[in-house]
Amino acid sequence: MCGISGFYGFRDDVLLKKMCEIIRHRGPDQEGIYVSNKVSLGHRRLSIIDLSENGRQPMTNEDGSLFVIVNGEIYNFQGLRDELLKNGHHFKSCSDSEVILHSYEEKGVGCVEDFRGMFSFALWDSKRDRLILCRDRIGKKPLYYWWNGKRLVFASEIKSILECSDIDREVNLEGYSYYLAFQYVPGAETIVKNVYRLPPGHMLILEDDNITVKKYWNLYDIKPQSWSGSEAEACEKLKELLDESVSLRLISDVPVGVLLSGGLDSSSVVAMMSGAGAKEIKTFSVGFGEEGDELGYAKIVAKRFQTDHHEFTIKPDNLMNLLEKIVWHLDEPIADGGAFATFLVSEVVKDYVKVILVGEGADELFCGYSWYKLSSPYLDFFPETIKRRLYFYLNTFYRGWENSSVIYKKFEGLFDTTSSNIDFLSRMSFFEMQNLLPNCLLMKVDKMTMAHSIEARAPFLDHKLLEFVVALPRKYKIKGLTGKYILRKVMEGILPQEIVERKKRGFLIPLDKWLESGLKGYTNEVLMDDSSFSKNFLGNEMLCKLFRPQRGLRRIEYNILLWRLLIFEVWYRFYIKGDNIHERKNSLI
């Protein structure tokens, strides 16, 4: 895991240095640059595999015509390296990143189809005057860019791109509206006007002063419910793929641990690690001292597998400062409250390990959220249009504060209501794997762990595992009203039964308490300030209404919207207004 940045079409050595420096937290171990009049590449290194000087980036090939900077890991690099050595390639390091160079020499841009991992990279082919940006299939690693028809600027984080003075700091108004509904901005656009995400499973090729964004992997190429084997065969295959995925993610030259919540997903990761022969597994759990903390369940799992368990109860002293740090590192407004837990546990974990395994992706893949019950055979008599409306509300708690018809139309476009060969369960799962995961949950994990220079790996999102599970029949994912059926089946006899049978429970932060006490004055001050973007956009009357005491569902809706507005407004101060960002950077880090 590292940070990459660079640009094409001009030279500015001072800018490149600034772009690297502002994402130093992503790679505190080393900085490397390549500069020419046409392209500049910058890299901040977090050493995970091959800790020697040989792993320094940018890396180049034998004749010095190719240069690459990489964020992430190619887990199957050892097998690829062996094949490339047989074909006469020469390696200067034992790093997984160098495999990308020689694979490109061998196969051109098609080499990416061989990579199994999490990655974003930039590769400069000086012979062809070709720059390639590429992002992994699921979008585990971020990659943003800005293009004005002549100049391209790219980086692992938006804050690095905004170091370029050519780029106007403007809010994307459509993105703002989508953010208020979804708690993140879906699609390729970001909250910053003219700054884009490279979508998961895509590469951007800049050649002859033109860019082409090309898809190399498509979730829709997998046919849902096409698996024809028995339940026993499905369980056996799933167990095999889980074992393989976890084993691949244990490859590291630095210590590896697990974020253990006590839920089915992270507990399964611990079980697979134990089964793979991992010794002295380090597990980490966090709670806020609130009713509903899962620390007790995490202890049960830790005891079963005799892990080196570390438990932390966190009661933040200064919520305002903590919130500002988290928003600065999130890089774009993401209102998932779980960011607090991930940030705070990572702050402690950094003293023990440099790599952590996480359970992200299992809910979207195995259909673990409560709203997946809408696809239960018991509810097949409901028209899909009604179920889709319910799904949208349960996903967003969005009642239609503004532009409601436009927002819902956007949702329907993303949800895919037209493909006749995809069932409603798969539509929900696909929507989340293409939007919620890469644009919200995985960015939360990436940014919050990298804030403390920690690499997070997600075994459930191995693309071979994902392709298998997507093809399974509905009855193996949700049975009656029980989600994650086949994962529970596989883990029977491996995990304690009380963990196997646990219902889905998201990580609970005391959001209502914070908004109504600890952060109340700060929220009012930020949102009601005359320079508040949200006040000018939504109007004073609307904001005043949100601050009035409410009960029941309306209280939940109002507090969720207040939280989204607060996160956005703090982000706006940093990233658009630029409130003393460079003077305050050290305190935010």
C-alpha cells in the first residue's frame, strides 16, 4: 500500500513534490520520483513486500523505457514472476510491483487480466508515448484524475490533485445532491467539479494527446444463478476459495493482524487464517462503551482460535478535533459513521502490525443486510417497483429533501432496472458492489487505515471468490429470511455456533448522542455560518427545521441528514475554501 501521484503534458518539479508530500501518510517509508518534460511520476512508499532499497519506486524495466508506480498488492505475483523468468525477463527486486512492468512487456495492456489483488497504478511507456492508469476490479484502491484536454493530473487522493493551481476548487452540484441522498457520491464523478474517479475494473490510456477509458472487467459478465452443482459441492468450493483468498493475503514481509468485530465476517477471516496455519494471530477489537458493542463476541472468537487479542474501548475526548482529522483523511465527504471506529482502531493497531485483514464485502456478496429480505420468496408477490422504492429508502433514509425525482432517477439508472436476466436479489447486490463498496465502504477503509500508514486487505473481495458467489442460486444466499446462508453453512463446526447464528449488526457509533450533546454546538456553528455552502444551498428555514427536537423515524432521518451536512461542511472548509489547510496539516495528520 502506497500513494501515487503525477501528471502529463507539462513539467513542474515543485508541484510534484507538493503532491507527494500531502499524501505522505500513505507511504512514510520512502519517496521516489521520475521527471521528464512530458510526464512526471511521484510515489510514497509503505514497505510491505521486499523491504530493501530494491523495492523503491518508480520502478523501471531492463532498458529503462517503462516506469511504474503502484499502490496496493498483486497477490499472485510469485506465480506470475516464475512464468516471466522462464520467458527471459530479469528482475531487480522481489517486489510484487515489478511484475506489472514485465507483464506489460509480455502482454501489453491485457496483462492486467492476470493480476489478482488490490491495486491502482500508473505506467509510462516512453517508447509509445503512452500513459496508462489502472484500477483493480472491485475498486479497493482509489485513483482520481483531472483532464482538460491537454493536461492530465492524477493521484491516490483528491487532496494531492488539488495541489495543482490549474484546477478550480468548485463543488459539483449534482454530486452534492447525490451525496445528501446516498452519503457518498456514486458513479465516476466526485464531489469536486471536473475531478473524476477511475471506475473499478477500468484503465485510462493516454496516447496521442487523447484519453480512452476502457473497461477490462465487468460484473455483468457473470451470470447470476448459473451454478448448477449441489449445496454440498457449493460449500466445498466456497471453502476452498476462502482458504485460498486468505492464504494469498497473508503474504507479507511485515506483521499481519485482523480487525475482529465479533460478527460472522471478520470471525470467518480469523478462522481461515487459523486454518491456513497462521501462528500467533493478532486480533483487534474496538467499542465505544455503548450498549450494543460487540466486544464480548470478539472475545469468544479470540478464545476459540487462541489469538493474541487486543481490545480497546474508546471515548473520544475532543470530538470536534477528531471529526476534522477524519474528514481531512476521508478526502471526499463520506458520511459512514464506521469511519470513526476504523480510524481510532487503526491509530492503536499501528503499534502492533502494518497489515490488517478486514471483513468488508461479505454483506454485499452474500446478501447479509436486512433489506435483502425484500427478495425472499415470501415476498415474491410484491411488484418489483414497490420493493425497489423500499430498498432505496432503507439504503438512504432519504425522504426527498430536494431534487427527489432527479435523485431517484439517478438511483434507477445505477440500479439497472432493464436487464431481464438479473433477478431482484442480484440487482441489489450488484448495485452495492458497484457503488456502495468502491465509492463508500472501501474508501472509508482505505483512507482511515492509510491515515495511520496501515495496509488493509479484504479476503471476501478476491475476484475469483466473488465470481463464484455471484453465480450461486438465490437459495444459497438467502434462505427464508436468513441472509448469508452458505457462508453460515461453511462455517458451521469451525466457528462457535453463537457466532454462526448471529444476526447482522452494523458497528454502532453513538451518533444521536453526539449530535444532540457533544457536537451540538459545533454542528450549529458550522452549518448556520453565513459562509456555509449548505445554508446557501438548502436555505435557512430547512436547516432550522433539522435542529428542532424530533421523535421516532423523523428523528433518525433528521439526524442522518444533519450528519451528512456536517461532514460535507467540514470537508468544504478544507478542500474548497482551503481554510489554513497547509498550516493545519500537521495537526490533522
